[in-house]
Amino acid sequence: MAIHRRSSCRLLAGVLLAGCLGAGNAHAAGKHAPRPESTAPAPAQPALVFDIAPLPVTTGQLVQYILTPAGQVSGMLLADGTQVMCLHELGENLPAIVHAGEQVSVHGLKGVNLPIVRAYAVSGPRGMRIADVRPATGNVPFDSPSIGPDVPVDGTVLAPLYGIQGKVVGVIMKDHSVVYVGDANAVRLAAWLKPGASLHAIGTGVTGERGTAINAREIGPDVNQAIHIEPADAPPPGAFPGSAGYDVIPGSSQAE
């Protein structure tokens, strides 16, 4: 009886000791094991109306988001120099699926002679995809700050910045800043906007974690040669609010 009782006690003690060692090892492994990278959930979107499968696919490494002067994402710059253009909803969802330095795939229309792509769907490296499902009712205008703090940009031009119509509308700088001047100013100031040129610009815009983007009001090779230009978001010329001609509609009998 005594022998049987001692054997049972020894067996129970061994089981308890093994359990404690196993729990300790599991705790240590959990303490030192790498934590899975947290990823934002893919944005919920309506089902596609059109089949985008036949569209050309452009792949590359994301260098930076292209921002509007209000801080909205309007596209991406890839490592090979391709500029991907997105409408509002698609652009604002890009940071949820791809970050700078990661590979991205884009279903979209390629420029004929320019390094541009009009994106209709974008796939990130973690299997998430977003698509342009908005009805084709024309471009949704981005908010653009006509007033606000001045943001200076100084550095070297990396590449021309293209608009959705393929016209040059500004520049992307080597420090990733984006300077908008509008297509009319871009033609007039083409010599200052060439890749490799030194550029100084100041205007209203944003600067932060996503990057810097401004509507230039002053621009030049340096601060001493800067000239004043009409910002890209300047309202069309006309009578100022409150004046006698402000409420007159051009072409009406009042305007004659």
C-alpha cells in the first residue's frame, strides 16, 4: 500500500512539473516570437460594373503618393518614373493598401507617348485591391486651398507633373514635394521646370506625413529670381464680389 501510494505521488508530481515547464516554454516563445504586422482592413467597395480585366497592367515600386495642395492623394509616382493618376475615391484609399517602397499593380489606360497611367484598379502587396467604381460623370474636383499658410519649397526638379489630360501642370521635386503651377504657367516657365533644374517656390498648400504639395504663387530658379504667377487654382478674372458688375451674366442683356 505504501509503495503504491508513493508511486502515485511521484507520477502526479512529474505530470505537474512537465505542465509547468511546457507553460514556461510557451510563454517564452510567445515573448520572443515576431508579432504579425498589423494591416488596415481593405476598404469596402461596391461591386464592379465593368470588366477591367482587358486593361493593361502596370507594375512597379511605389516611390511616393502624389498629393493635391489640399493634401488629398491624386496618384502615385513609381520607381521607373511612371505617374499613376487616380480619381478622388480611388486615390484616398491608396494608403490603406500600399506604402512607399512596396510593389503595386495597376489596371489602367497607359499614355501614348507619356509615362502616365489613368488607374481603374490598384492591387497592393498584401492581396488587397481597390477599384474605381464611380459612375463616369466627369472628374470630381479636388479641394484646393486658395488661402492658408505659405509653404516654401526649395530643391531640385525630379520630373514634370502631368494632369489627367496629359498636360504638364507642375513638377515633382527630388525631396518628393509637389509644386502646381497650372498648364498655362508650365508652358511659359518650361525652362525652369526641367528635371535637374534648381527651383524655389512658395504658395498655399500642405506639408506633413504624406508629403508636401503647394499651389505656387511665387517661383524661380532661386529666391532672388522668383516672380509672381497666378496660382493654378486662381478664380477666373471678373468683377469682384459686391461690385456693380458682379451679378451680371456675360452675354445677357445686362452685360450689353
